[in-house]
Amino acid sequence: MKTSFELQDALFIGFCATLLVVLKSMLRLKLGLSGHSMFLMTFFYLICYGAVGRVGCITVCGLLAGMVAMLLSVGKGGPLIMIKFGLPAMAMDLGLLFIAGVFSIRWQSIILALVGCIAWASKGWVGNLLVGMSGQVALAKFGLNFIQGSVFAITAALIVPAVLKQLYAHDLLHRSHLNNK
């Protein structure tokens, strides 16, 4: 495993981050369901890790996506949008430190999706507590947000291995990170 990023890795991370923000701003889906944004975040963060294959690439992608979103004024919150994109990415990278190489790519994707979803839902939980919501109501809202977000995140995580296999089959990935244990 290499320790530094190469130019092609940096370009792919930038591509994933920019495409995430562009698709998120173009779609602007108002589904009325909490958590639908976890689909695109999970998908692009896991594709980024699958292609680059280094711990830390998800965090770089998330923070870069937050900066692009902030510069393009996508979403609400101004500079706090960095937390929206960066917190799940950092949580996924932290989870990756513990499970890298232990599970197949499918199970790694599912576990990382759930870890990212916990971080995403906890951002809302802390925000609810800060505005004065009671602890029990905030915890119930956290649970509901986590369940709704995890449905979208797991759906995206299940798509990732097939996409990575297709990228590898067409020689678009130079290294094989696809463990089929």
C-alpha cells in the first residue's frame, strides 16, 4: 500500500467531489424523506475509496466536496456545509482504519455506509440539542433520521461493488482493490 497520493488519485478524488456537488445541486430532490442525500454521498465516497484505495481519500473527497459546495453556494448553512460533507467522510475513514482488508468489498461498503450514516444523523442530533429540543425527542429524531438515511446509504453501498468491477473490467482502474473473500 502506497502512502502518498499520485496525480491520478488526486484527479479522481476531485472528480468524485465535484460530481457529488453538481449532481446534488442539479437534482435538488424534495422527497420529504430525511436521508436521501446519503445516497449520493455514500456512493461517491465509496467509489472514491474503491478507485484510490488509501485511507484518507474519503475525508479528502468529503472536505473538497464541502469546499466546492460552499464556493458554489449549494445548500444551506454557509461554511457549516463543510460539516455536512466532511463529518460522514471522516467517520467512514475512521471506520476504514478498523475494517480495511477484513471483509469483502460488499460488506466493507455496507459497514462504512452505516458508519457514515451515524455521523450524518448525529450532526442533526447535536443541532437539535443546541436549539433546545428535549433529549428524548432529539434521540427519537436521531433514530428516525438514522433509519431513513441508512436505507439510502445501504442502497448506494450495494451498487458500489458492481460499479467498481465494471471500472476494473474496462481497465479504468489500474489496481485491484476488489477483495472477494
